[in-house]
Amino acid sequence: MRFKVSSELEYQVLSDSTFVLNIHALRTPSQTVLEESFLIAPYIKSEELISAHGENRFMRVEVPGGTKLKVIYNAVVDNAIRLIDYSLLNDVPISELDSTVLTYLYPSRYCQSDKLYRLANNKFGTIANAFEKVLALTEWIHRNVEYLSGSTNSQTSAYDTVTEQAGVCRDFAHLGIALCRALTIPARYFTGYAFKLEPPDFHACFEAYMGGQWIIFDATKLSPLNGFIKIASGRDAADAAIASLFGNVICQSVIVNSECIENNFDPLYYGFSQTQGLNYL
Amino acid sequence: MRFKVSSELEYQVLSDSTFVLNIHALRTPSQTVLEESFLIAPYIKSEELISAHGENRFMRVEVPGGTKLKVIYNAVVDNAIRLIDYSLLNDVPISELDSTVLTYLYPSRYCQSDKLYRLANNKFGTIANAFEKVLALTEWIHRNVEYLSGSTNSQTSAYDTVTEQAGVCRDFAHLGIALCRALTIPARYFTGYAFKLEPPDFHACFEAYMGGQWIIFDATKLSPLNGFIKIASGRDAADAAIASLFGNVICQSVIVNSECIENNFDPLYYGFSQTQGLNYL
Amino acid sequence: MRFKVSSELEYQVLSDSTFVLNIHALRTPSQTVLEESFLIAPYIKSEELISAHGENRFMRVEVPGGTKLKVIYNAVVDNAIRLIDYSLLNDVPISELDSTVLTYLYPSRYCQSDKLYRLANNKFGTIANAFEKVLALTEWIHRNVEYLSGSTNSQTSAYDTVTEQAGVCRDFAHLGIALCRALTIPARYFTGYAFKLEPPDFHACFEAYMGGQWIIFDATKLSPLNGFIKIASGRDAADAAIASLFGNVICQSVIVNSECIENNFDPLYYGFSQTQGLNYL
Amino acid sequence: MRFKVSSELEYQVLSDSTFVLNIHALRTPSQTVLEESFLIAPYIKSEELISAHGENRFMRVEVPGGTKLKVIYNAVVDNAIRLIDYSLLNDVPISELDSTVLTYLYPSRYCQSDKLYRLANNKFGTIANAFEKVLALTEWIHRNVEYLSGSTNSQTSAYDTVTEQAGVCRDFAHLGIALCRALTIPARYFTGYAFKLEPPDFHACFEAYMGGQWIIFDATKLSPLNGFIKIASGRDAADAAIASLFGNVICQSVIVNSECIENNFDPLYYGFSQTQGLNYL
């Protein structure tokens, strides 16, 4: 399915600064970037960096102090996602995990799975199948955490959200990841453009590893699962922030858009008795 | 009902130290101390302090460094508790709370009710009656938190326990108190001698204020609710610790005992459809 | 010295709510309320509550939902403060503390002195005299913590501020209190009207107990120490908040004023080699 | 310099478990494993995993429940370390960091650099050179944090240690890393065998990136900096734990040894006016 995505960011750069921007659509076996433009005004040279395992594709830009910076990204991207039957989505024994996946079992800055071990296992430990476990915990987050703009900040972590029960998409994702890892299911942060997200913005959710595949889950249920264009994945928001700014910078506006340019888009949300998981890549 | 209670504490006092001991049975309208002895060996003068609202009755002792200290307390105490019908145990409007009770609505060191507001209200907010609310949250703690000796320390608070789901009586009490306060029900920490507690030790639980009365609750369910001899109440363990030691002191042994000296003791635990609350005044 | 103080608060009350307001000048041996008016518009009956040890004097008001509430307080108050020589301001042994003072040694919600024990003793433990210790830690807070409006919220505590090094007057006070208690010096939260505070607002600082007296300290250094009219003291902001609101209420404006109505006001700030401490009450 | 290192671990394995062991000497351009043996008794097949960037070389072993497991590792390893003049060890601009190094700028589970930004910059921000900055913060940790066995646990993080000021080598390393990252200096966790460490054990310290090199620092100062055989590096202990055990396992003994088998070992510790940094690659 083809999508047209765009973002437009404006910054007031007060001192010489380095930007690490994570807004490009990722190129993966299941996601093809058909057209793409990246514009920085005023013109400044930028450098594309791609992380070791292809989870990120970020632009690094050196910006002199005193610049009013505008960054515009446009792309047409085709995502070829797959639905996989839940009977194939069992827990993968730790002894069979690839070392690049094993990493996503360990606790990280915003996903302190080591502190949620009992809670996760008390609530979801007896569910037989990995897909059903993660479906259940996603549903539990959805029912218990209130989506509330401005209720959290960049330091908020899963350990806070599990108790404070309010947050934004980032917090929903972190809690989902932490619970998965506490259940010994590898899980990673996913950022992307999201079709039909209201109001339009960058979105975050998570992927859990089961049956040898990364399956996507979104406890916010704010946009269809099959309408994402993936930007990055990582351990948590520390790895995959939209923008990491080193310097004295004020963000002045963020405009994000995503539209499907085919006319047979059929929105997919998981239901309570969902029997298929969605795989990007 | 009359109980014979005792405690015997041994300390190695390495430097000149001040002990604030909270092991005496409280004297209240519903609790009469019939006989009592308090012995310090070697002999050191001690001073009894009684807090403003009668929630504590503690002994202060100055102990020189190099002392091997033994403290022995024995008492026969009569507790005259009352069962009150739950229909009388409604929420008291804040506008009718006495200022000495209002205090117990505010967050304290180990009971960060301000952080549990959503969780408490999501889970228990729609239950109509204060008694039923606190019964429900006590049951919830009992089912979700594992009693596990040594799993926590003196810095563990309700905010930790709600997520980590393991603790000792102190932690169960702190979580109960925090959830009550988050529901705008005043609640306080209760320490005492507990008949039939295995292994014998000092015990902690909590009281919640409803219908103009303090009603006792114990999420550990480790000993009958009608078998307590009250030592102290306070905002949390910071106020009502068994011993606050200022100096370099090693605790070497704690022996606690409680026995009922009447033969018609009928152990009371709240059931799921409990209709009466127990009041120690 | 006589001061004219006033405050004017406006609220949009969305549901039936209870207000506990802590804006009245306290009556103490050293502070005399000469004139006073308290107005609620529209007229609603209010009730004055005075806490057990006279640390608070708060008004409780029941407000129906749908009210646009205005509260106006005006007073003329005379404070008779004393300067006490630091040689008289030594540590009071715990064995000589009154039980009403002992309370202020224990950790509280926002002042987790139990977690700052090593830090406080490493930095300030070897200073001989209580006054000099607290002077040093106040100076240390002043140098290390940046006053930054909006940097913290109602859940921020001393444990956060000691590391994050930014905050408002409330946070400066909590950190001061926590460090004192970690040094076994009783300390309490102090709120008041502050002459020459810019911009005008309610202010918070702290009092530490030494030589049998409560001595005032203010790590923000934002207003003269001798220009306060005391509203309340308490363990921390949980006890002495300006307004505790139970219900759905939006605060719309807070206007505070304080002026000295004598013309010989001589502003006092502690210096590095300060030899006298200031006592209110 | 050649070292003979060994470790012997014993476990009681109660349920079927997966072990991920991180005890092998790493093979790097500057570290050559001359001889090596790895023995598991009873015999169980193990699998060696090497992480993407060569920071780890771990063994994965599936162990059936009911096993009394013994793991023995022996190696002779040659480390060829380099001393680099501090004038070459300047901050690397973010715009010149390789993407594999950039990762080590972000906060991680135990190194919440985002919360230490002000503290790090207030204390060390004005020091001109990266090497001198990290030397200063290492010294500061050494002076302020007490090495105290048993004072912390597996959940303790840099955010705790900066205030609580006690810990073990893991905590010293985490705090060092967090402070470096807060100063925009990439830093990573380092585990290894340590010659002359008393009592012998695995050791942890950290590396900071400067002048295009990873330079080693150890705030514990418990063993010479030139006596390490590197086992692993990672973001923090979550990545580079000696043993990650999935299952019900009791560790019964850990015996570690390291000796230099050349006789011209000249122990190196950084001094206050150190002018050269040590690089293990």
C-alpha cells in the first residue's frame, strides 16, 4: 500500500548546534521508498547515517547559531506488510534468539523490565502463546492508561506510567515494551508516520518478537496498524527520538502528514479475539 | 479480651546513642493496660513521651557507647473493640473532617498518594461505600502483592510496592494507606502486638477513617484482626517505627510474643462479603 | 515591624468542591494580626481550623459546582522577630527534644532525609555548630540549584532536586529540610508573605531547630529574611500547601502583595560569616 | 603484557534454564587470546555468540532442571595497551562521531544521563579538555562515593548512587558513564578480569570516547588500569552482565583469578595531574 508522508520542522537555533534527525522513511525488505526529498533551509550540508542493523536512518546536520532553520521531508513509500497466523507466533526460546534480538530482552532507560517482573508474570504469565500474551497486555494498557497530552515529559518511563496511568504514545509504547521484556519476549520501540492519526503527528508504538518475526502492537489504538510508514526502531525513545538536539535550540513548529494514495485502504485494528499479527519488515 | 504481650530486644551499642522505642501498649478508651513492666539492663534512666494526639507513647533512652543493652517489656492489656455495621461506615465529607484527621489525607514519605490517584480511582473509585472501597483495595493488595521476607528495605515505599508486588507487613500497610488517601479516605499506619502471627513479631497494618470511626484493615491476613494490642499510629512508618536509633547500634535480637489469656477468643478475619468493620478507637 | 499583606485568588469551580485555604497570617507570640479581612464572593460560609500545635490556621470552604469563586484576604500584621547569636544555636541532643519537635526529624513526602544521609554528612557533618551547618548547606543549595520557574511540579521532591539542580522556592525549601534532618537537625517547611519578593507571590523557605529555637533560612535568597509574615509551618508542602482543592477546580489567578508600612525596614540577608540567626515565634 | 585469567562458577539449576555467560576474554586488535579452555560439567553443548560490533563474546547454554552446574574458564591473554597524550584526547564534535559511537551518548537503564545534565555541567562543564573532564569526574566519584559491599542491588542506578554515595564497582562505573554522557562525551561500560584486585572478582569500570579513542577510567581505584583483560563492553550492566540467567537458578560460588605472567608489570593508576590516557581499543 502506497502512502505519501511529509514533515516540516522549524527551529530557532540560538547557538552552534548539532541536529540528529530521525524523520526519513526506513528502507526495509517490506518498505520501499519510491520518491523522497529532504530540504534544509537555509541550505546546510547534511550527512546520512545508517545504524548497524538498519533500525535507523538518520540525518546529522551542523547548524550555526542564529539560524532560523526549516527542515522539510516528503516521500512516497510503499509498505508491504504481512498478516501471520497467531499459531505461528509462539514464544521463541532464548536459546534460539539471534544475538541482535537478544539485546531487546534487556532493560533500557525508559523500559525498566527488571522492575516489572512480578507484575507482568502475575497478570500475563499463564497465557500460553506469545501473541496472546502481548495482545492481552496491550489491551490492559489501553484500558488502564489514559491518553493525555502534556501529562508526561521526556524523563517519564514505564515504571512511572504503570502507576500514574496517564501518558502519550511514547509512554504507552514504553510500558508495552517493558512488560514484554519482563515476560522474556524481546520488544522494541517503533516510530513512524501514521495514517489517520488525529491530530496528525509522529507516532510511536512497539514491536514484539515471536515466532521468529517482529509483530506490531499499539496500545493507544489511535490509528490503524496497517497505516504506518516506519521511521526507526530501537530499544526505546533514547535510540529512536525524532530529533536529538545538541545545542541551544527552540522548536517552533512540527507539521506532520500522512495519506494513503491508494483507494482500497482497509483499516486494521486488533480485536479481542484477534488471530493474526501484523509484521512490518 | 485480655492479652499478655511481651518483647525483648538486644542491642550492641557502639557509640553514645539515643533510642526512641515504640513498644509500649497504648492507653486508649478501648485499650486498658492492666499490668506493665519495662526493664532496661543495665539500668539506664528512660523518659516516656506521649505525642500530642495520643497516637504514640514512646520511651527515650540515652545509652553510652560500649553497652550491651537489653530491653524487656511485659504487659497485660485489655482491648475492647467494636464491630460497626458497614452501612454506618460511609465516606466522611472533607468538610466534616476534624483537623487532626485531615492530616491523614495528605501524602507522606512512604505513602505517595498523590502518585496513585488515577490507579486508585480507576480501580476502586466507583464503589459506593467507604468500607466497601477499602475492603476491595485490601483484597486487591492481598491477591497481588506477595509476602516475601527480606524483599524490601527501610526505603521501600507504596510507590515501589504497587509495581514490584512483593514486601512485608510494613509495605502492605503503606500501599493500603496510599490507596485510601488517593480515594480521599484518611488512613494511618498501625503497629501492634499480634496474636497468632507466625512467626511472632511486631506487626503493622492500617486504619481508615469512615463513618466518624477508624476501622482496621490488614492486607497481609496473617493474623486475626481482633487479636491486636495497639502500640502506635502515625502517618506511616516514619512516625511509628518500633525503634528509631540515633547512633552506631547493632540490633542483635528481637523476641516478641502475644497470647490471649481468655479462652473464648474467636478469630476474626474480614470475608469477601464482610458487613462489619472493626474499630480499635 | 508592621506589614500590609494581601492575596486575591480566583477559581473556576466545575464540580462541588472543598477548599482548604492556607493564606491567613498565623497568630503567634511574635506575630500579631492587627487587622484582617477575609472575603469570599459569592458569599459562602467558611470555617476556620487551627492545627494542634498552632502551625496552621486554615479556612475550609464548601463550594458548589458552577461557581466562579473569588477569595480576598487582607491583613495588617506586626512581626517581632529576634536575632540570636550563633554561639547559642548549637545542635540540641535528641534526648532533649520535645516530642512536638522530634517529629521534624523524620523523613516526609518531599523530604526523604533517609536517602541523603551520606551526602549530608560527607558535606556538612564535620562542621561544629548547628547554625554554621545549616548556613553552609543553605549556601550550597543556593550555589548549586538554579531557580527556574516551571522546571518542577507538585510531585518533585528533595531527592529529585539534589540531582536535577533546578526548582522553585518549594524545592529549595524541601532540599534544605531534607539535608537538615539527615544531619539530625529538626527542620520544617515555612510559608508566608514575603516583602520585596519579585515577582510578588507566596513564598516558601524553612526553619531549623537549634539552641531550643526555630531559626529561619532561605536558600533562594530572593527576599529579605526579616520581611516575612508567616502563614504556616509543617513537615513539608504536603502539610502547608496554600490551597488544597478537593474537586474539579481551575485556578485562574493568584495576586499576592506585601508591603512594609514602617519606613525603617532594613533588609536582612545572611552573609557568609553570619553570626546571628533570625527567629520567628 | 601476558595474563593468566580464570573463573569458576557453580550453580544449582532448579528448573530448565538458559544461561548467557559473559566470561570469555574478548578478541580485539589490542587483546590476543593465546590459550583458552571453557569447560561445562556435566557436559552440555554451548554456543558462542558475538555481538555486532565485537563488544561481547558470550556463551549460551541450555541447562536442564536438577543440574548442579560447574563452569570453568581458563585463558592466557596478551593485552597491548597504549598510552595516549592528553593533548590528543579532546572532545570529539558530535558531527564527527561514528554512528556506532553515537549510541553511547544516549541514556540507558542504569545511566540516566538526561537527569544529570545540570549537575555534570555545573561541576565539570567548564573544564577545557575531554580527558581532564573525565579525570576530574572520576576523582569526584572516588572522593564522594564509598565502596561498600552489599550496599546496592541489581536495580541500583547512577541516579541513586549520585545521591546515596555508596556502592560497588558496577555503581561507580554507571555514575561515571552517566556523567560523561551528560557532558556529551560518549561512554560505555567495561567488564574484565583485574590483576591485583582484592578480593579477586570480576571487575567493572568504564571507557570514555575522546580524540577518536576509547580511554579507560576507574573511579574505584581498586586495581591498576593496565592490569585488565577485557571481557565485554556495553551501554551499561544490562548489556554486559557476567551472567544473565533465565530460569530458576541459585548461584553457589564464584571464584575469579588473574595473574600477570611477565615479571615487569608496572602498575598504572592515574594521578591528579595525569597527562596520558590508557587505551584498550
